[in-house]
Amino acid sequence: MINDENNIVLAVMGAVGNGKSSTLNSIIQEPLFASGRAVGPVTKQIGNCLRYWRLPKVGRTVHIVDTPGICDSTYKDVANVHLMVEFFKSLSHGVSAFVLVFNVHDTRLDEYTKNMLRLFERLLGPQFWKHVVIVFTHVDEDQRSYLEDNINALTDPREGFVQVIRQWFQFSYQLPIVFLSNHDTRYSQYAHNCFLELYDAVVAVENGPRREKFTCTFFQEVNNRTGVVQDNFIAQRIRSAVAAIPQMIQAGSKAVVNVCSVM
Ligand SMILES: Nc1nc2c(ncn2[C@@H]2O[C@H](COP(=O)(O)OP(=O)(O)OP(=O)(O)O)[C@@H](O)[C@H]2O)c(=O)[nH]1
Ligand SMILES: [Mg+2]
């Protein structure tokens, strides 16, 4: 049952091509979501479905939500905002973990990614961070020793990746960080261990201090409405969240103009 409260609800987010769809496919051990290398984004729609978490076999069902990648293109920005509206509707029963997916070979936190994180925080509230898991893909077994210096830099307690995010958004707790490979996951003990770490991280944020899934006033308010009224409400909330992020406006980004003009 899609609304069973025992389901893990997992949403992946991140830049185009970072391995979001592949990570979900690895978890369920099924090529459900299209993945690959392309000039533009491969995932163009929100995809969600219910499956067993199979890597590793944990005996729990997972409601997985795949999203199109964040990218810096005017046309795609407009499309992504429309899709985000659908995204929030589909998550209105609560979320175990928001998995932010990065590629270990490209760990820049660019302004666009930062603005999208600001937008999520603004819409969902700062409690959103308590349900975030950071994932780095492309940490393949045969690359692991070569990547060890990168991994140490990213996890550095004073200057590492999570530390930078914590400083930007000014929260004091740690975010779980998982390094994994989506390459050849079927028989690999290494992949099994990586995904066990991911499962443990998801369960840890799901069972945070409040021992419950993430929900927020915004989700509840969305749920209290239906049809066109619900659509208009979501659009209005996104528009005011964007307007409240000075960096998005100062950037003079066409994305902001488009966000406002499509709603
Ligand atoms: N070697 C290796 N390749 C990976 C890994 N994760 C993803 N890939 C490859 O990276 C490419 C992009 O992966 P996707 O899963 O399609 O990425 P995405 O984030 O869903 O991309 P969009 O939907 O376009 O935003 C594919 O060719 C994957 O096979 C990994 O851990 N190791
Ligand atoms: Mg994808």
C-alpha cells in the first residue's frame, strides 16, 4: 500500500547526471528508472513507485521518488518548477529521507544548487535538514583507493562538504554522508556494504529525535485542499518562497522570472 506508514519514503534530489535514478535502481535491484549519459537530463518527469528495498534485503517496502536533475538552463528551469509542484503533492504523506545526490568527481557546490537548497528550506522549513542524507556516487570499488584523498577532504570535520552546507544554512547537527557505487551492484560485496550504509543513514534520519517521517505545515496545508485550489496554493507558496530568497533575485536569474511567470 502506497500510504502505509511503515514504508520508507525516499526522495532523491540533485544536479543532472549525478546518479539519482541509478541509485534508486540499485536499491530496488531493478532498472525501473531510465538512466544514462545524455546531452540533457535523462529523467524529465517525477517518477514514484513502491518496491522492496533489495540492496541489502531489509524486508521493508520503499516508496521511491525520482526527480529531474537541477540544471542551469532557462527552459529546463521552467519545466522543473512545474515538476516540483507535482513532487510536493506526491510527498504529502511524509518523507523518511531526502537524499541529495552528488558525483564524487564533481563536488562543487554551485550557486544554482545552493539556491535550490534555499528554496527547499524556505518551503519545507529548517527541519527539512534533519531528514537529509548526502550521497556521493561513482565511488566504484576499483577507484576507491584513488579517491581516498577526495573522501577525506569531503568528510573533513572543519572544512568538509557537510561543514560548508552547515555554515551556509546555520544548523549545528551533522548530516549523514554516504559514498557508494552504482556499478555492478548485483553480486558485489563492496556495493552491498555501501548500500547497507545508505540504509542505516536513512533509518537514522527517519528515526530522528522525533522518531517520525518528515512532514510540515506546508504538506498539511496542501493535503487540506484539492484540485485547482491545491494547484494554486502550491504555486503561490513557491512563488513567495522564491521572492523571499534575495540571492535568487539578485542573481538576476531568468529562472526566477520564469518561476513567477508560469504560476
Ligand atoms: N561508474 C559509475 N557510473 C555511475 C554511477 N552512478 C551513476 N552512474 C552513471 O552515470 C550516468 C548518469 O546516471 P543517472 O542515474 O541517469 O543520473 P541522474 O542523476 O538520474 O540523471 P538525470 O536524470 O539526467 O538528472 C549513467 O550513465 C550511470 O550509469 C556509479 O556509482 N558508478
Ligand atoms: Mg535520472
